[in-house]
Amino acid sequence: MTMDAAAESSESRLSSSQLNKNKPFHNDDSCPKEVLPVRGCGSRNTSPSGRIGSRNTSPSRQKVVKTKPRGLDEETVATFGKAVHPDVQMEDNIWAMLPEDLFNEILARVPPFMIFRLRSVCKRWNSILQDNSFLKFHSEVPSHGPCLLTFWKNSQTPQCSVFSLPLKTWYRIPFNFLPQWAFWLVGSSGGLVCFSGLDGLIFRALVCNPLTQTWRTLPSMNYNQQRQLIMVVDRTDKSFKVIATSDIYGDKSLPTEVYDSKIDKWTVHQIMPAVNLCSSKMAYCDSRLYLETLSPLGLMMYRLDSGYWEHIPAKFPRSLLDGYLVAGTQKRLFLVGRIGLYSTLQSMRIWELDHAKIMWVEISRMPPKYFRALLRLSAERFECFGQDNLICFTSWNQGKGLIYDVEKKVWSWIAGCALQSYNSQVCFYEPRFDASVH
């Protein structure tokens, strides 16, 4: 046992009810700020009852949080049950002598955002979150579940909020640890978040872990042009790759470049064949990258293992106004878009690619009440992205977010107002402490 008894005796008095009350902990100047749950439009409850003053450790007065790691059922919201074993007293001297391995295993099962808040309790708690033993246990427990990460700049200051779908709660994450150059959100994978932008006249990409507040800038690319990027994390060997496809200005002469964190280097691959892209939106699934093309009609597919492009003649549905490719689990590839010429006849539909027949098969339609609430005008723009067979729709003008679970065929609104910033960028995000940027 490496913890000193005095510190652990004090720390063990933190009850589970205090960790889940959405109130900030008391900070000391030597520790980083905590993740703060966002209520409503971001206001914090500063009631004295929410401060750490009295620390009652009796289980009979505690509330037990019951959550499921995944899913969008109503049961997944944090619920408070009855007292567990009300006659058993929690003895401080016993909890202070808890074996370190058992302590780390218990801590690894606490929701990541609540663990992050513990960093501000004391230096010991802060160091635990960087301990290899804790990270090992954390990597082996089931994932917290999907979250939505919203990034925007307020007066040139980066801002970030994360919505936990299992807990149905917004959390504010400090984001002032990144360098001060112009960048925008690329996407997220395996607990890491990728950004790209201009550092002076040089186009750069950086990768960070919002929970550990660590980041690094990737080496300069072989061709200094603003490119469309996508990041892929391989958790088995703790590495990641960043794929740079066509130039954002339509320069088709640039080759595809791939960054591999294992060798810390960009390598040049095949030039994409001359095609007219529908959009710059990409989807990655089953070690393949997909883009929509108008001429020739269909998809361009890039094989990451071989480094070559090939065309897939999958014709788009008739009267498709705008389409987004969305990656699902395994080999599932979805196409999401509006059908119809007039606002009264429009509808939002979802198709899945039949790889054998090379055709799109409709699997779902957005109910009219959701469509009218999400897009009130036929010309309104929306964004669409997915992860693990979840598809998220966000409206630029309405500031709303809608989630569709492909497996359960359930539609759910995203609560809160963190999506209302006009210049906000959103992606799915999996919170992980063990995701390393090195």
C-alpha cells in the first residue's frame, strides 16, 4: 500500500452522492480545473448546499447512481435508487487500507467525466489518473458509451462541451491547453480528437486527448496544402493514422498522404483518379475510406492496407437533394439525405449499401414530426455523422440535435443548448484516459 493513511482517510470520505451532484469541487491552486456539468444553458448551481462542507459517509444517506454503458433508452439516464445495506457503516480506517489494485479497478469503473473532476481534489488523485496500473484497468473495462463533442470559439478562445448519451448530461471541458493558431475540428476516434488548420502559412494537424489535456502537432506534410483529413485509431497496438485526401480547393494532382503514429511520418500514396466529388464528407469503415462522386456516379473507395483507390458504381437514389456517408459497425455503410423537390414533399431517409449487389437499400425514414422540427425550411442546412450504428443530425439554424439508433430504430432529441452556437462543430467522441497521443 503506497498511499499515506492521512491523505487516503480524508479522500475516502468523498461520498458517491457528492461525486454525482453536478456541483464543482473546491480547487486548490496546484491542481487543474475540473470538468463541470452544464445545466440548461451552461449556468452553474452555486448553492452552498453543493459545496464540500460536511462529508457524511453513511450509506443510508447516499444515493446510488445506476447507469448502463450504452444505449438510448430512458433507463440509461442517471437514476437514484434506494439505500444499499443501510445497517452497514463505512469505516474510514478500513477504506484507507484498500489494496491499490482493487482501488484502481474500482476507480476505473467510475464514469470518465466524474473521474476527471477528482483531479482537483488533491495532488494524489491527480497523479492516480496518470498511473499505469489505473490506465491498465481503465483500458479493460467496458466503454463509457458514445458522447457528442461540441467545439467552438468564443472571442477566439476555444470552448468544448461533451454530452454523455448514457448519462444524458452536458459536461464542460477546459480547452485552453491547445496552441494559439487557427484550427478547426476534423473528428474523433478511440478517445483522441484531431484538429487541422494554419500555423502561419503552414497547414498542420494536431491530435489531443481532452481528458488528459495532452496534445502534439503532427509533422509537416509532404505537400503544404489544406487537405481533407480523417483520423483512425487502432486500440490494439495503441496507434493512430491520419489520412489526407483531396485538396479543399479541388486540386486533383495531389497524392493521398497517410500519417502513421508508429513511425511519426507522412507517406505518399496513390493520386485519387480524376473524379467530381459530391462533397468533401468522408466515411471510414472496415479499413476503407469512402467518398461520394458525381462523375463517374457512385463512390470512390480507398483501401488503407494497399494504398489504392477504386470506383464503386453504386447509383444514388432518385431525387436525392443532399447526401452524407455515415460509417456503421463492421462493414455497414449508410447514406443519409433528403428526398423531394419541394418543402411539402421532402423527407429524410437512410439507406444502407448492399456490397454484394452494389446498390443502396432504404432502411428507415425520419418521422415527419422530427423532420419538421429539425428543418423548418426546405433550404436549411444540416450536418450528419455517425458512430456504432448511431446517426446524429444537427441543424445549423435551429440549434437542435437528433439521434437515431439504427439497431433499436429509436429517435431521440439531444437535451440542452450547447449545440446552439452557430459556428460550433460536432462529432461523436469516446472518452478514454488510456488513449495516448504518442
